[in-house]
Amino acid sequence: MKVTPTNIPEVLVIEPKVFGDSRGFFLESFNQKAFDEVVGEHVEFVQDNHSRSARGVLRGLHYQIEQPQGKLVRVARGAVFDVAVDVRKSSPTFGQWVGVELSEDNHKQMWVPAGFAHAFLVLSETADFMYKTTDYYAPAHERAIAWDDPELDIRWPDVGGLPSLSAKDSAAAAFRTAEVFD
């Protein structure tokens, strides 16, 4: 696999080896031993999630203030613009973000460690977004930051208008007032 650090060193783009021919392709989407070597520690995943969304849907920026989740994310069908924002106040990259296009064609994955807010915007007609988490979903501890917060200045791709948001994401906090990690 090929591993590319982003502008935030803990966030990694992972490209598995893809073996393809006229019949299709094969790839190993996860290997515990190889993943632990990449991140430099043992990471235990406890939950797998699968989300299907239409073009223009934006989910996030989400994180859990307690029971923080690391996420290994990928797209099985379609394409998304995937974003991680550092919400660790003691970090030198606090408030910075990285964004990567993940698609069924490029097979890229992104490792988003605990301590980061995460979001994705669907670029294709539909997208099947899959992710592994290091802790269980805990709705009481979930927090959301506004996707369009001017202080973060995330440069979202144009999807032909404003993104479609859930009620929770429409009411998300400003970055300046959001509860963050120490």
C-alpha cells in the first residue's frame, strides 16, 4: 500500500494495491498488521458503518468529545470530498483542515485519528461511504461544527448550489464556540 501524509501529519491518505484486469479488480481494503505499521501503533476498530447519500449531501463536521473516534474512511461507490479538521487545542495544527477526494475509481482511504472533526460532501449522483471506528457511536457526546464556518475556511467543491444538510448539521456550532479537546 502507498501511504501519503497530509498537511496534518496524523491524517493519512492510504492507497491499497489494486489488482485489475478485464474482469474487474481485487484489493485488500483492510489488513490489521499493515495498518498498525502505517500508523505506528495498534489501532482497534469496534464498529463498521455504511452510509449512502445523494449528490450534494454534506454530513459533518462531526466528532465525539467523549469516546472520541478514530475513523478509517473509504468510498465503495461514487465520489466524495472528505475533510478532517484538527479540534485538539494543544495541537500545532489546531483549526487546520485537510481535504481529499475519495472515490470508487481512486480507491483512496483516509485515516482520521481521534481528536478530529470529520465531514464529507457527495460529488457523484450517489455515494456509498464506508468507515471503521475505534469507539462506539455515543450520541450524548457527539458534537458538530458548522460546515461553512468562516474561521475554518474549508474550500468545498461546487456541487451546483448549497449542500443538503441534516437538521443537526444546520444547527451546528461555530468553530470559535465549539467544545474541543484540550
